[in-house]
Amino acid sequence: MNEFTYNSNSLYCENVSVNELADKYGTPLYIYSRAAIEGQIKSVATAFKEVSPLIAFSVKSNSNIGLLSVVKQAGAGADIVSGGELYRCLKAGISPQKIVFAGVGKSDEEIAYAIDNNIKLFNAESMEEMAAISRVAVSKKASANVSFRVNPDVDAKTHEKTTTGKKENKFGIPYEKAVEMYMAAAKLPGLIVSGIDVHLGSPIYTTEPYVAGINRLLPIIDELRKNGIPLKTLDIGGGIAIVYNDEKPFLPAELAEVTVPLIKKSGLECILEPGRFIAGNSGIMVSKVTYVKKTGYKNFVIVDAGMNDLIRPAFYGSYHGILPVVKNESRSNLKADVVGPICESSDCFAKDREIAEPLHGEYLSFMSAGAYGFTMASNYNTRRRPCELLVHGNKVSVIRKREEWADLIAGESVPE
């Protein structure tokens, strides 16, 4: 997290004091670094420059339109999984011709919305979905570029809740039926069968699953070519891991080294779908210490952020570094559970974590929170969702205001 560093024992995002931001905007608070986002996109683009990829940022990782506008200005497109994400991308100015629509359950309404906006490609995940895209396209007297997401039955050794490339997962079409289903799709009206897609899950810590996945697709590509279906695009998915604790994930250049030869062998345009890699270490969540509770059996650092603000630890058992926003070298360490105020025992960010003992009112920074942080936030326990800030050098932009009490009941009404 190169854009989050200490200056005289005070944590900074680029050139701005995190402590001052927390004082001004309150907590819980999400803070993103524009330089970090741009740097991550550039590292992928540079690594894969031989194949001039479309970098389709995975919008589900962070869907704030302020952040999406940075993605757009950095030259990237978007990988979306809903009509709402398409709406956000269009509002952020991302070209429809850089938008790829994935997801297993696209509705007719979402398909129609995407066709109306002439997106680049649908990644279909079943024959039933392909038929739906055909039906909607015909009803609009239009045509849609389509691709199948093929399930290669490759185990990428990701978390059990985020693996997507094994045959028992709900994603993609069966590998053994891929050619047959492509041939059937090519006969459907309103479709231009133009791509092939694979996505193995996230986060992935070695390059081998990508190599295995692409190698599984190459014979399909060749067989389709022989049968008069020349594809145009090869989408190798996302899932590139980041450092949360002490992991040692591969760099984009290392992934490119082993996959670019295969991409070139396919003869197809390359699409990449990084999300976590771009946003994850580009953001933090800041929270205030409400109480330090010592029971004699267990210590608890209770903060004002809850699992509704950052659910990854509760949902996946994920690790996030927890650092003091202002260091005090004289403090001794405390072993404690860092917990929130939600009425659930799962509302726990860290168990038995050694941290410098904080005091009431001090701020803690939850690191690596830029991906699957706010985007998975909720109003559970009728809590207002946090403010989001984007820092650029010494400039600060509020890209989402903190919710007001009235926002919590917007759209609700009491029956007569």
C-alpha cells in the first residue's frame, strides 16, 4: 500500500493526513488513493502491452462512480454483473464498447438495457441465458455480441465461497459440452458469437491456474474455427491476488510472462477483469475506538465500524491489517478482539490480534479495504453507511456523502 505511509508517526493517504480527514468527515470512513488506482491499472497494461488488452475493471469490487471515473480516465473499461452496475458505468462515462456483462442470472430487463446501450459483449453462462439474449435482441431488431463462459473444472485454490472454475460451481457452461453449445448458439437469431471466457475465482495466488484454464480453452477455439465460428475475444478473467497480511502473490508481469504466449497462440483479442488488484490496496477504512473492554478473560477493542461497513472478516474470515492512524511509540501491545457494535457475534474484525493499545476516541485504519468493502456494505441494525473520499495528491473529493437518518427510511411509508 505505497500510497498509505506514515509521516512523523501519522498515517497519510498520498499527501493528506488521515487523522485530519477522520476529524473532518467523521467515522467510519473510506479513503481511496487515486494514484494507487492509476498505478495498478498501469502495471497491468504495461505487463500485457504485447496483446493490447481491454482491462475491464470488475465493478463489483468497488462501484462508486467517482472511483469508476478514475478507472475510465486511466483507459480501462468495466466488467459488470447487473443492470445497476451498467447504469453506474454509464454515469461515470465509461464507453459501452469497453463494457463486458457477466453473471449467471441476467434478467430480460437487464439484457434489454445492455443491448439498448450497445455494450461490447455478453458473457453468457448457460444455454438458457443465450436463448434469452437472442429473444430480447430479436424483439429489438438488434444483434448482440456474445461469448460463453466456459467452466474448465480447474481448482484455483481460492476461498470456498469465491471459487468459480470447478464443475460443481454455478458458473459457466460444462467444458465437455462447450463446442456443442457454441454450435447451437451460432444458429440463434440476433446473436454474433464472438468470444470465449474463463474465470477461476478470486483471489488467486499462483499463475498456474490461469495457464491451465487458457490451455483448456485453446482446443475449443481451434474446433470452433474449423467449424466456421471464428471467435474474436478471449477473456481470461480476473482474480489477481493482493497482499492482505504476509502473502506473496504474483505480479502482473509474472502472469503475462506465462499467459501472453498462449493468448497470442489463440489469435484473439485479450480481455482481463481485475478488480481486487486495482481497488483492494487503493483504499482503507478508518474507524474510531469507542471502548476498550477488559473482562479478565478477554480484551475487546470496540470500534464504531461494524460488519455492515466491512463484512469480509465476518463473511470470509478475511484478514485486514489494523494500524493506529497516529502511532504512539510509548504504548505497550494489547492482545484483543477488535469488534464492532452490531448485535452479532460474527461482528468481529480480528481475534486475539496484537495491536498497540488504543485509547477511547483514537482512530484505527483497516488496511486493504478498497475492494469488497463499501460495495458490500448494508444498513443492517439501521446504521448509516459511511462517507467515501478520493484523495489526489493534496486534494480531497467527497465521492459519497455519509447517509443521513432520513436516507434510512427513504422509499418506505406507513400504511393508512
